[in-house]
Amino acid sequence: MNREKIRNFVIFAHIDHGKSTLADRFLEITKTVDARKMRPQYLDRMAIERERGITIKMQPVRMEWKGYILNLIDTPGHVDFSYEVSRSLAAVEGGILLVDATQGVQAQTLTNLELARKENLTIIPVINKIDLPTAELEKTKQEIESLLEIKKEEIILISAKTGKNVEMVLEEVIKKVPSPKNDESEDLRAIIFDSEYDAYKGVIAYVRVFDGNVKTGDNIFFMQSGAKTEVLETGFFKPELFSAKELNQGEIGYIATGFKEIEKCRVGDTITIETSRFKIQSLRGYQEPQSVVFASFYPIDSDNYDLLKDGLGKLKLNDASLNFLPESSGTLGRGFRCGFLGMLHLEIVGERLKRDYNLDLVITSPSVVYKKSEEKVEEPWIEMEIIVPSKYVGQVNNLLGGFPGVFQNTKWLTEEKIMIFYDGPLDIILRGFYDKLKNVSSGYASMAYKLIGYKEADLVNLEILINHEKVEAFSKMVRKEEAYKEGKRIVDLLKESLPTYQFAVPIQASVEGRVLARETKKASRKDVTGYLYGGDVTRKKKLLEKQKKGKKKMAQIGKITIPSDVFLKILKER
């Protein structure tokens, strides 16, 4: 294929601005997917993505239209998955900046745009949802015009839902996005921007070929890991894997490595032909993602430890930002301490482990990493950028006033939209700030954040005891002045959520041995066979066996068993 006829591009935007719907229309227009097989959010491969209506994983697809090869990578929009976006941007030459006409420019729009500019991408501005009665076209045009320093006429107005003007976007991609550069090097250099695991083909590397070519049977070398293998298969994304003879310069596709060891194929590594390993320089990789939220995962059934280990390993192959290390607990047994990019990221990983591996898990209270010395404890701080319509500024300021932190500045983006800069401790994110921000702004405010360093904090260890035994999964570090409020919240929630037992169960929150809050779960006895007539031995056995199976889904803490959904409830309700 002529390199001049290749266009590599992404769609990036804030969450729920219509990226997946626009990708659907592209697939239809280019006839990449048979009309009979089309379904909404076609590129969102996981059921959890379609259920929630969000993109979690980037997804590449190769389309052919009017003699051109159009390699699209659809990207996530939530702040937790910015690392996915950054990797996709490094594999392309252009990006479609998609903005919802009813919401205008949002915080993640700005964050993604900044990432795209760092990669020197050609930006094509597009306003979506122009068919909606609540669309504010002129205001949204003004915001984009100011942001990109362009004329309003350069902005394409579309409805991804109806397909109006969507062809114009593809035509603009062909016209404005440059073809891949020709470095005139015959030595293979391909960067891994994602990967997955296949039981038959081993690790499958998603690659962008910058120099040379690669084909089935080639002996390849991984510059960072030092691994080498023979290529089992090469091909493209249609969007399913579609085998091809070779991948050439400028193309995006996959390489089936045959690796069974996941760590040999690292995201950001450079692949070359083994005989060229000493002749070339590695491509610029990706900055390692920095975990900001930590929680421990323990299998309720200790026999499932290896299954959990395998599941986390497979997920890391698809999610380079997930980190985990083994750890053990006296009450919970063996598990893993996991690092995440945010609360949604944590929730998604837990849900995928449950669905894909049928695992019942204990998930401990999320926390951040503190720096401790003899004299002080320091906690991580973030810089938040909040975009909000001016009529909601008062509500947002009141919300921020209820959290520890410092107002830094405000900036008018337009006559009706303000950007608030606020510095605060990272654990604001753990305390449901994002959801509360959406609530006080009727869903119109948005936010992005980044780590800026550490500051000293007055923290104490809040311990939760059930039946006088400490439950590590619920214990956490909190600010001294907030210890009672948080302890009371957890104690009340546990009283409501725990099942009744055959004896009264005290639930306590304590700091340094001093009880701050206490509730008691009253005793109750449940006889699952009580309603049966005497002599019905078979049915009694069945009911008792069913009860026994139910207890297997509970974590044993001393004499107390706790259902797995209680851990998840405490995690979510903050």
C-alpha cells in the first residue's frame, strides 16, 4: 500500500460527547462492518462498556474509503483513562477533537487537547449533537475558536446519531491529516501501544510501524525486555483481527508473538528484527503511569488465589496502568495490593475480575500513598481544574469549602463558563468528589487533575472492629478532625449492610485504642428448614446445602462472616 494513502488518527473528547457513536457512523460509511452485524458502540468490545455507555479501552480499526486506508483509534474520555489516550496519540498523526454542542468544552477536552499538542498532531475540530434542541452552537463555536485560535468556519458541525455531515469529517481527515513520515530506513521499528492475550497465539502486540516492515516468520527482538521470538502472524483490526502477509511502514496492526509470559511484551517497547537490534535506536516510549489510588484485593475463597493472580496478570496485559504486588493479611489471607489511576479505574478492575473470572473478592478501603518519617506524615496533593457554568459557581465553591484545600485562581473561558483552579489533598477524589461535583452542578461541571507534590498532614489510623476484631479491609488513614465523622459513617453503614447473626455483634470505630463510634447488630436466628413438615429429609438437606454454598461467598473474620457485596458497598458509598 502506498504510504501517501495512509491516514492515522484518533477521536478524543470528554466523556459522553459521542465518540463511540461517531465511530459507528465511520464504520457504516466505509462499510468496514456489515450492516447486519452493526450494533451501537460497536468498537466498545466489553459488555461493561456498553452497559455503562463509556469507553474504557482504546480500540483500533482499519477502514478503507475512497482509495485511502484510515486507521482510527477510538479513545476513552474519563480522566481515569487518560493514559490510554496518551498512548494512542503517540501512534497517530491527527486527532478529531469532538465537543458536545449541549455541554461545550469540558475539563477532559482541555487535558486531551494538551496531550495532542505535545505530540504535534493535526487537530480537526468537530461539534456533535447539533440535532438536539438544547444545542448551543454559537457558544460552543466561540469556545473552540478561542481554544484553538481558528475561525468558526473551520469547525465541522455534525450529528453522529443521524449521520449528518459525518462524511465531511472523513474528507477533512484525508485532506488535513498528514501521511506517515518516510524516514527512509529499512530496519524495522514498531512501537507497542497496547496488547492482549490469546490462548492460541500468546501475547498479541498492538503496534504502529514507524520504519521497515514485519511479516510472519520474522525473528523479532524487543528492545526493552530483551525478549525474542518468531512472528506467528501479522494483521490488521477490522476491527476483529484480520491476518495479512505483512505490516509496512506507517501502518497500524498487530503481531502475534506466541509469548506465554506477559512481561516479555511491554507497552511502549520497540520491536525490531533480531539482526537489526544493534543498528537502531528505540522509539520514544511512554511515561510510566503513576498510580494514585491503592486498594487490596483478597479472594474470599483462599483456593482462588492463583486464579486472582492469573486474572490480574491478564488484565495488566490489556491495562498497562494497573499495578499489583502480592501481600498477606492475618485475617484475610493472601491477596494483592493494587494501584489504580482513580476510583472508576478501581471499580472497573474489580468488576472485570468478578465477571471474567467469577471471583468473589474482598476489596479494602481505597487509600493513597503517604510519606512517613519520625517527625511527620505527608500526603499527596493535586491541582484540580474545574470547568463550570457561571450560574453554578456558588454551589461549586460551597462544595470545595467542605473539603481541605486552597483556592488558587479563576479564569473566564467564555461569558458564561468559568474555570476554577483548586489545590487539595488527593484523597478528595477517594471521597466521591467527582459525583458530588456533578450533583451540585446538575451534571454540567467537569474536572481534571494532576499530582503536584506532597504536604504535611495531621493523620490518624482509623480502625474498624467487628465483634472486637479489627477488620483491615475497612480500616484507613484519615484526618484527625474528620475521624469521628468518617468512623460514624462506616459504623452506621455496616450496621445497615451486615447480615444478622445468631448473636449480637458490636461494630466499633476507634483511634489509638479509643472508641469514637459504636453500633450493635442485634442477634437473630434463621432456620431455613423451619417451615417444612417433619420427615421431609430430602428437602431439608437441599436447603441446608444451599445455605452452606451461600456461606462460601462470605469472608471469615473470626466468628463473623461478611458477604462480599458489603465490602463493595462500603467502597462505593462515600
